[in-house]
Amino acid sequence: MVITLPIVVVFIVILLMSAIRVLKEYERGVMFTLGRFTGVKGPGVRLVLPVIQQMKKVELRTVVLDVPKQDVISRDNVSVKVSAVVYFRIVDPEKAILQVVNPYEATSQLAQTTLRSVAGQHELDDMLAQRDKLNSAIQHVLDQSTAAWGMKVSNVEIKDIDLDETMIRAMARQAEAERGRRAKVIHADGEKQAAQALIEAARLLTTEPASMQLRYLQTLADISNEKSSTIVFPLPLDLIAPLLRAPTR
């Protein structure tokens, strides 16, 4: 009897220690009593009856999921490798435990298939230039699919879009041709504007004789500023016309 009492006391202490559970602020405990769901416990000290009750902890913090590179064929039949990052968290612990075996693995597999499906609906130029649109489309599909598991997808970001060397060279040639086309268009627009300006200037000089004289004086001033040993003075014909018409004897 003397030996049995300490053993009983130790057994009771171990039983009580195993029954006490502590939940952190970002954790929730899904309780089962004799195999049946009996509620969700919040943070703090919780008592779980051994054998009779069982508690599964669930974290509510945001999880960062790295989606590995996926082989994607775009809508314009270009093969690329696309990787992404998914940010999600559990908002309903009950569904996260009762509706899916492993919510993190399920979300990872769903993210991979969704990335291939949604990216394949876009052309390559849209993937490269409109990543925000692609991110929103993937997030929308994932959020709808994981809602039944008590998950909330807060953000999706495309990390890398890898192309093969042949496609990279083709895109470089296309970009160079586009830059050449723009340079020619800009040059043509400049020539057109310059021609229009010259036409307007010619019309103004024709209608205002005094402006022609002012232009002549401005030209002389410009020539005088040049560092040249030879200076040519243009002489308007209207100044020498009277001399040419002088009477001869």
C-alpha cells in the first residue's frame, strides 16, 4: 500500500499534465469528443480529457507558399516556365480540419494546376506586360476554390517567366525593329512639322515686306558673329535695281 500510493500520485500528475494544453494567440483548437466535433477553442489554457477528447491545433497566421516553375503553353503557342508565390491563411479552423486532410498540401497542388490553367489562357505579351491582371485572375480562382476548406487567399505574385534562347532572340529582334520603326516615324513627323513651319514663314515674309528687311539684318548679325576671314554680304535686288535702271549717256 505504501508503494502503490506514490505510483498513483505520479500517474495522476502525469494525467493532469497531459490534459492541459496551451493555445497561443494565433492558434485555435478544434475539439473532438469521442470522435465527434464539439467546437473550436480560442487561445489560453485548455483542458483536454485523455482518451475521451482530442484537440487539433490550427494556425491562423499567413502562410507563404512557393509555387515551383510550371510548364505553360500560352494562347499564342509559346512554351514558357512560370513560377509564383501564394499568400493565404486559415479563416475557418473547423472547415480546415473537417473538409480537407492537409490544407497546405491541397492548396499547393491547386495553386500549381491553377497557375498552368490561367496562364495558358493569356498570350505571352500579356504575361510579360500585364502581370497584375494575371495575378488577380489566379487569386480569384484560388480564393473561390479554397473557400470550402476554410482558406483565404490574400495575394498571388508571379515570380519568374522563363523563355528559351530562341524566343529571347526573336523578341530582341522584334524590339529592335519596333524601335527602328518608331525612330523613322518620329523623324518623318519632325520633317513634316519643319516643312509646315517653313511654309508659314514664307507666307509671312511674302505678306509683310518689312519682315524681309528685318530678316536680312538678322542674317547680317549672325554672319558677323562667325569666326571667319571671309564675309559675304547678301545684297537685296531692290537696292540695286535703281542703279541698273539709271539713264545711260
